[in-house]
Amino acid sequence: MDLYPYFRPLLMAMEPEQAHRLVLGALKAGFGPSNCSHDESLKSTLWSREFKNPLGLAAGFDKDAEAIAPLLALGFGFVEIGTVTPLPQPGNDRPRLFRDRKNESVINRLGFPGKGLEFFARNIDSFRQRAAPVSGVLGVNIGINKGTLSPIDDYRLCLGRLEPLADYITINVSSPNTAGLRDLQARKELDQLLSGLTSTKPLLLKIAPDLNLAQSVDIAELALQHRIGGLVISNTTLMRPAELAPHLKNEKGGLSGRLLKNLSTELIRDFYQMTGGTIPIIGVGGVSSAEDAYEKIKAGASLVQLYTALIYQGPSLITRILEGLTDLLQRDGLRHMSQAVGVETGTGKVQAKAVV
Ligand SMILES: Cc1cc2nc3c(=O)[nH]c(=O)nc-3n(C[C@H](O)[C@H](O)[C@H](O)COP(=O)(O)O)c2cc1C
């Protein structure tokens, strides 16, 4: 039974960050529901890992890797934890998280608060050593400390410690709330960064939706040249669409949720075309229904993530999206999700392999 509608008014009345802590605490204490989807048409293999379905939890929800098992049990095919930084840090001053309920959107300027790499790694260790393993793929999102003198050393530290524990690793160069971070997306900086980072696990790059065409072309070229494992498209936006609630127009930070949806989908389409469909894309930004997820898949995403819609719709959304996706595939006469990846772009390279 879906209890979220009963708790939602209480959570919405709370300060957003407190509400988040409460939800995370409830999940850790075992109060989360257990869902699973076994539809064959949604299973795929990517990076030699089997995904039971293409829907994942985006980075930022579980920054300290505290609730991996309960989050996977909600029915996600994969969970991306982090962003983690080498050292613990408090993040920006509060308030730093704001809801736009009408638009099911959020502005955040958290600034990577977290307990640091060691705490994070130990939590993954405990998850890996559980007596009752939970199925699902684990992505780890890595970042840098505020004011670090050497970003690349921060990434290297995180990578070295977490590589053995993660199924894939996302290099976050796109959060808008750490000064200088997005500058690492520029050609020269990104080239240096990607040359300096090597891993035995797939390395993914998470990019911002606020790139101009020249920046996007540079990133696509470097992604191909460095043979990166995948692209996560996208992080939050600095744009302020006209529909945004007026009281939030002047809040600094990254916007996520419905108001980000089209911007991120367009960028997915661009990158799928620019890379000829050869680099797997995780599509993220404003997914709040099966139709939204399907749109991103047709634009070129092999997998999809969400975060903000979970705040407004609760965990039953996961099953709704997965069942809805199966129906949409059937409606279009497709046997497997992989047949839909990028169809809309005409590029036509199938990414995720069906599990047969
Ligand atoms: C409160 C909050 C915190 C976030 N923290 C991170 C983070 O630490 N690292 C990251 O890569 N993305 C972070 N994100 C961005 C999400 O992972 C995602 O890219 C973005 O919110 C778009 O998806 P959505 O519209 O489904 O929320 C955060 C988003 C929110 C709302």
C-alpha cells in the first residue's frame, strides 16, 4: 500500500532539508516499501553489469551512502550515491534547498555537504558485506572539496578508494554550487582531467545543461577521444524559466524537476547525435512519468535517473514509471527497450543489449 500520500502534507510543511533527513532516516530504519519489476523488456546489460530495469536514483539523494539497500529495494535498477568529497565539509549556509511545488521543481545550493570519503567508503563496504544482498547496480559520484588546491588530486583520491567498491564511477564536473567546478568542462581543463584519471571501472562524466554549442562539441569530442564509459546528462540548471515561482527567481543554485526536463532531453539528443550513439547516456532531469522517461530513451538515453519527482510523488512513482514504460513499448510494437534508444534522432545505434 502506498502510504506516501498520507505523509506528504507533513513533509511538505517541513523545512525541505529536514524533510529529506526524515525520509532518509525512515528508509534506513526499514520503513521503505519493497517493489520490484521483472519485466524482461526492461532488462539490459551495460558495462558488463545487468540492470534489472533502466530507472535509477540520481546523485544527491544519498550523499553519504547511508541507505543503499533500502533505496535499491524501492525498485530502482540502480542507485548513484554521492557526490562524495575527500574530506568532510558542511556545505553552504542554510537555507539552501527550496521547493516550487506548483512546478514540481526544486532549487538547491547545498554545495556538497557530507561526511567525507572514509565514512562513505565504509558504508559501501557494509552494503557489500550484507548477509542478504539486494540486487541492483551501484554508481558512485565523485567531486572535490570547496577551495581545494588540486581538483584532480581530489578526484584521484576518491577514485582510488572507491574503484573497488563501485560498479561505475561518475566524475561530477557540473554542480553549480562549488566555485570553479563547472570550469572543468572547458576543453583544456577537461582534456587534462580525463588524461589524468584512469580506472578499472567504467568512468562516466556528468555534465551541465547550460552549455553552448561550442562547449558541447568540445565535450563530445573529448568523450570520444578518451573513450569514456558514459555521459550523465544532466545536472541542475542555472536557467530561470518564466514559469518558476516568483519567490524563487532570485535564489541562487541549481534548478531541477519539471522545469529542467526539456533542456536536459535536448542535450541528450545533441550528445547522442554528436557521438553517433557510441557512448551510453544516462538521461536525467525532470523525469516524473513513464512518458518523460520514454522521451529521454528515444532521445538517446540507455538508462534514466530521477530525484526531484520522488520528493513530490513518493516511491510509488518508480513502479508507475516501469509499468508505464512496458506499456509504451508495447504500444509502439517494440519487444525491448533497447530498440527505442535514440530512435528519435535517426542515428539508430542500439546501446543497451537485451538480456536474453
Ligand atoms: C537536493 C539536490 C541535491 C543534488 N545533489 C547532487 C550531487 O551531489 N551530485 C550530483 O551530481 N547531482 C546532484 N543533484 C542533481 C541530480 O542528481 C539531478 O542531476 C538533477 O536534480 C536533475 O534530475 P531531477 O530533475 O530528476 O531531480 C542534486 C539535486 C538535488 C535536487
